[in-house]
Amino acid sequence: MIKISVVVPCYNEEASLGELAKRVSQVLSPRYKNDWELLLVDDISTDNTLNVMRDLEKKYPQVKAVQRSAKGGQAGCLGTGFQHAKGEITFTMDADLQVLPEDIPLFMEKMDRGYDLVNAIREHRKHPFWIKVASRLYNVLMLIFFNSPVMDASSNFMAVKTEFVRGVELRGYDHRYIVPIAMRRGAKKIGEVIVAHNARESGKSKYKSLPKYIKGVPQIFYAWLRIKLGYYDKEG
């Protein structure tokens, strides 16, 4: 076991990965030496992402390039990352640098005080208006279905004790339900931190679109049913 695993889903993110790896290393290496890893999980990219990942793996000993055998979206990439994670604590974050590696210590301050999961509240979000509206609706539905204890339930930036996500089998839109899944598996002390949110500097969003948000609404009920029936209790 090491201290921290950072899991990042990657799909056509060749332009941002070098900066991401550099900044994660600058934040974690002075604090944790070699006691961390950055897991870049490729979701069958069609650009040069995989080659960039492999070059970064050679440059940084803590970077691990993982390629999925089939496209699985964010949920599939996170599930793969959870399977490979060796850290006591696992972070999830996007590759686009809209959330900042420099905010990782904010999470660790609470994790070191015994929290099981710490979620990000993205301040001054730089998303389109319709995404903000959809997120607010999603937050309400998460409160209704799961009594969600977090304000920004659609955030993909969080830290969780790996024991609560190790081996979990994620499907479909399950990347949105890490908090209730971890709670079902025993996470009790849930915290939040306020983080910065930047505009995307390169490329375009691969996982955020209006049709996906619309399709995601009925998925909340199916996720609630799977959690109630114990689908995530077993390791995949």
C-alpha cells in the first residue's frame, strides 16, 4: 500500500496530460515523496493520448498508464482505476484541468483527520448555463433518492478511502453515484471542501452533453435500486 492514488479517466486528452502530470507531481512529491501514484486510464482514445500516457510513464515513476480493453466512459475508467489503485486514499479527477491538482492538500487535511470521503464543491463554475441547471436538478434528485450529504453531487473531484471503492463494479452512469455507493459500503464520515473551477484550456468536453444529462435522469432510479439490492456490496 502507498498513501495516495489519483485516478484520471482519459479520452482524447493528449493536450492536457503533460501539464496534469507535472502539476500532480509538483503537489504530491514534496509532501509524500514516492508514496503516491497517478493512474491515467485510457478510454480507447482516437488521438495520441495513449502514447502521451506512455511517455509520461517513462518520465515520472509514479505515473501508470492503463488502457481499457473496451470503451466504458467515466464509470468504466473509474472502475478500472479502482481495481489498479494501490493507495490508502483514492482521488478521482478529470483530465481537463478545470479542477486543480493544487487543491489536493485541502482534501488531505480532512482525510488525515479521519474522514472516509471528501467531495469538492466547485466554486464559480465555468460550465455552460444548461450544465449548471442540470447539476442543480441532479443535486435535488440525489437528496431525494439517497439523502446525499454533499452539496455538489455531480462533482468528479473527490477523495475516498480506497477500501470503500476497491473492486466495485461500475456501469453506465455510476461515476455519478460514488458517494452513495461508498456510503452503502460503510463510509460514514463525509466532508466537503471548496475548490476553484477553471475554464477548459484545451480540447472539448468528451463526457458532458445535454443528451447524456437527459438520459442520466432515469438512471438515478436504477442506481437507487441497485444500491438497495446490494449490487455494489460485492467485489467485481
